[in-house]
Amino acid sequence: MKNKGILLLAGYLLLTFGVTSIVMELVGTHWYFLGWLEKLGGLGAFVVKLLMVIVGIITIVFARTDWEKEKRNEEM
């Protein structure tokens, strides 16, 4: 997979910004560039931030999976 680094970076960024924005919401502040999420309401913004975390984790897992090794193990 030639885009492994890009996928890992995207996954880590989604995970980082998702988690930190949820924590920052508890404090009463937010990332400036994610301010448009607050227009969705409290629950809507929280759901989108939670989805950012979940998609980030899934992206990291898929990027780190060695698909060729998995394919070889299935054939055995």
C-alpha cells in the first residue's frame, strides 16, 4: 500500500482533533477551525466529534494492517 503514510497521518489527525475537541468541550472552549460544528447544536457537534475519533481509529487500523501477510495466512 503506497498511501500508508498519508492514511496514518489522516487517522492520527482525526483521532487527535476528535479527542482534544471533546476534552476542550468539557472545559468550555473549542478549536477555532471546528467552530462550525457548534452550529449543529450540542448533541450534533458531539456526535460528529465522536465520529471523528471512530473514523480515525478505523483508518489507523486499516493503514497498519499488512494485507499481503493476511492473504498469505488465509492460504495456509
